[in-house]
Amino acid sequence: SSAPSLVASSTLPHPPSPSDLVLPFIFAMGIQTLAAVGGEVVDKVKVKTALVSVYDKTGLKQLGEFLAANNVHVLSTGGTAAKLREYGCTVQDVADYTGSPEILDGRVKTLHPKVHGGLLAARGVESHQKDMETHGIRPIDLVIVNLYPFREAVAKGGDFAHCIENIDIGGPCMVRASAKNNAYVTICSSPSQYGTLMDQMKANDGCTTLAFRKNMACAAYALTSAYDASVSQWMSEQVTEPPATKTVSFEVERPLKYGCNPHQLPAGLCAVNGQKLPFEVVAGTPGYINLLDAVNAWQLVHELAKGTGKPAAASFKHVSPAGAAIGVPLSDTELDVYEVRGKPLTDVATAYVRARNADPLCSFGDFVAISHKVDVATASILKIEVSDGIIAPGFEPEALEILKAKKGGKFIVLQADNDFQFPDMEFRMAGGVGFMQKRNDKICDMSLLEKVTTAKKDLSEQAKLDMVLGMIAIKYTQSNSVGYSKDGMMVGIGAGQQSRVDCVKLAGRKVSTWRLRFHPKVMGLKFNDGVKRQDRVNARVRYIEGDMDSVEYSQWVKNFATAPEPLTDADKASFLKELDGVTIASDAFFPFRDSIDHAQKLGVKFVAQPGGSVADEEVIKACDEYGMTMAFTNLRLFHH
């Protein structure tokens, strides 16, 4: 065995011979690497000497007593050393061991050859053994270290100097050194590992196994990687020329049953760069898609409440809203159509009733977001709907109990942090490629409606509210997207179409269905007793659509004691002509007038779109022909 040496060079004076090609691919890449040092390969290593230096002293008493009971010689520093002596440990101060005092206000404590030699020495390597004897270096078998609270210093708003002082140097050095030498050294880098460490030593007569040491080393490198990522990200925000390399750490907070599909394992919910999650799980077991819905829906309602000053709600399915609304009182007819007559309705409850009833067929099994504290009235409405879960900033105690009992206790309840600061930057991976972008933090409010481009200029307060609602809803809808809104609720959302006019038509079909639920024939349907709420919803939709074949019709008609009179095309056309005052919002410009031509059939009188098409004048002309008021927002809202 010998000291490490370079085994490859990119500047060989002659073509490499077979003996030169220790690692042939390394020459091709022009990279130099170190040869393995070697040493004894052993499974169990007796813990005789431990180096303990912790900032977070959680669990230190139990651990210290355990080390004392196992006659482990402890090297330690400062306050950690004092505590361990209290717990009965044989402690030698690192300064006494190295012969070097702590200096520079504690910045240098363990950065010494006698410490790192004890961590890095390969046992069984003659030259290493000789160096240790020459310099009085003691082999260290166990390292227990945790790091300065850098993230906490940043989170508390510390100034540059304060945050810099909380960047740990000696700790990560010891963690990385002991993890590298996992053939002989165990690294314990978190108080959460103390119990596992003690169990390992108990089960192995005071030893640790090689497999255990490797696992601990891997966890240690993950820790230092995440720690450095936090420092790097923070530093990038403090300098004029941020580095091209972006570091992001994902820390699994909660394993998930699977990803999008059952075969996509492993899966997990992760905190980013040590930042706390924007919510906590109060009840139920959320899945991958549930959580995607929750984080998008929460951003929508959080922004919508701010933009309108009213309670907001959203009903999400597959990362797009089926409906979204604000707390505008229901009309007498709406109470009947939405089947909530006689039920207590607060502004918060009303917002959800509207959101759910934009497209109740698609909202089946939705994930709900509410901008305000959930009251009993809202929970009582949710109790009777088929839904997977809810995210909201708070819950009245009785309301929470109602929700926790839903679905036999499986209903998901997430409590959002109203004060959570969304990160400025977003990162994702797809197909082995990384993407980054600034978060879309542009606020959609009435200030975006000042550029009215049509001859008709008037915008009522309700029209402005509906335009803001539409913009925010499509901001969190998969593009291309358009949305129709009226009286504080989305009444049709078209998501994820390649053609904008297809979005207009898809959403328009939903508007037609929503509106026709108010037709006297639909409202007058006489269901048999015992027909479930969602079955009534589905039956009404199929009655409106009217394209049932004989087999489907024979099943559908069983919902009624008497076969309903058909809803004819003439009935529909006549009733839809009465629809008026509808708003349409688009996430990008209308490239042709065809979207306006179709929208006018559905009572659209107000349009919010970015503008910027070569066909803008053509679109403006179409709006003028139909007496519409259109605002150019100059804000594209693609969402993918």
C-alpha cells in the first residue's frame, strides 16, 4: 500500500500502453483521479473513541449516558464537552488532544491534522499507521456532529455578516471526512439518528457494521449537500453575478404511496432547500396528484382572495380547476339549481358552492381549496359532496371534526400557511433535462384592465371582478386555456388544448351545460326517491346533452318515475339566447376573430386577454360588432 497517487494524465508524452490504462475512459475525458488507498476490509468496528461536537444538543443526555456505559473515550469541544462530562463520559478536550487552542472566536476548533488524521486514516495501511504513530494521532471510530443553524439565521432575517457567521466550516469537514472513511468510521449527523446508532451498537457488542456505516455516510453526504445548497442559493441572491450552477436540495418529508401511477415508485413529498412546507397534513393520506392539486389550488385561491377582497374557493381535478369562485350571494334560483336551499350559507360556503357548481360533473372527486378559515357551514356542504380533500388556512373546531369524519376518516385535510413566502425561482426535471424559471408572481388585479381597446369602454365593478377571477383561474390552468365567468364564478374552463378556438368551444360547451341547468325542464326533473346527489348531477347533464343511444337511455330513464319530456335543440337555443353579461379571459392573445364569434353565442360581453397578435385589429373589430368591452392586459399567463 502507498499514499494516493494520480493514475491518469491528459498529457502523456506517448500513446498509453495497456499498463497505463488503469481507467481508459478517464484519458478520453481528460480527467485525473486518485487511486484507491486500500486497507483492511472489516465488517464490525468497535467504537472505542468518539468525536462529539454538536450545536443542537437534543438527545445528548441519553446518548452521552450510553457512550459512558460503553466506556467510549470522547473527544469534544466547548459546551458539548461540558454537557457530556455531566452525563458521566470520559471526555478529552480537542484542544488538549491537538495541543492547539480554539482560536479566532471559535472559528477554528477541530481543523487540525490530529483530528482529521484520526478520521481519514485507512487502517491496515502501513504508511498511514506510521504517520499516526509519528504524530500521536488517535483513530476515531465514531463522529457525532450537527451543523450551525444557517437556514434558521436566514429565515430570521439576519444580515449578511450574521448569516455568514452561521455557515459551519469545521462541522461539514468532519462529516465529509468521516463519511469518506466509512470503511472504519461511523458518522452520525442528526439527533434523529441517535436511537438507530445505539440500537446498532447494542446489537453488535459495541460495534457498527460496514453496511450501517455506509448508510450513515450516504445520509451524511446528503446532509452536507443540502447544507451547501442552502448556502449557495442564499449567496446567489447576495451577489451581482450569480453562478451558472444552481443547487437545489429536495428533502423527503413524507413518502407517498406512489407517483402519478402505481408503478411509479418511489415517490415522496419533499421540502425544498430546507424550507418548511407551505402546509401541514392534518388528516388523511394525500397522494401525489392530490398534492399537485392542493399546491396549485391553494395558490389560486390565495391570490384570488387578495385580488378581489372576497373569500375564494376552487375545485381542482388533475392540476386544473374545474371551477373557481368568490363569495358572491346566490340568487333564489341558484339556491334551487345548486340544491342548497335551506342550508346555512356564509360567504365562504357560498364561494365553494359556486366553485363546485361551475362543472359539477368534472368536480366529482375534486380537491378543494378555500382562502379563508373553513366554518361549519362550508364543512356541512362538503360533507355531502364526493371529494378527496381540502386545503385551507384554518378550520373551526367543529368544522374540522366534520371533515375528519368524512370518507371514514380518509378525507384529506391540509392546513395551509397563510404567511408562507413562495420561492422566487422554480426548478423541475423532465426527461433528464433540468428547467428553471422565475415564479409567475405577477398579481392579476384591476390595474391590468386599464387598457380598454374597444369602442365600448364601460366596465362595471362586477365585470371587473369577473375579469380578475377569470385571469387568476386560467393562470393556474394547463395551457392553452380560456375561461368564462359570470357573477363571481367560473362557468366554463377550457384547459390544455393546442388550438385556442378549441379551448373557447370546450369551455363554451361547459357554459351551455351550466346555463341549461336553469332551464325549467331541467329544474323540473322529478327524480325517484333514493337517487343519489351525484347521480342527479350526472342525469341532468346527460339530459342536457341529449345524445343518448337506446341502451344508455333505458338505464338513464330509471332515475325517474315517468320519462321526462325531451329537451329539444330549439328549447336549448331559445334559452341560451337569454344569457348575457358573461366574461371570457384568455391566457394568451386571440390569433383570429373566430374565438370572439363563438364566444358571443354564449352571452359574452367582456373580454380580458393579453393582446399582441398581428390580428388584434380584427379581434377588436369583432368585439365592436358584438358590443363587447375588451381590455388588453399585456400579460400572458401560460401555465405548464
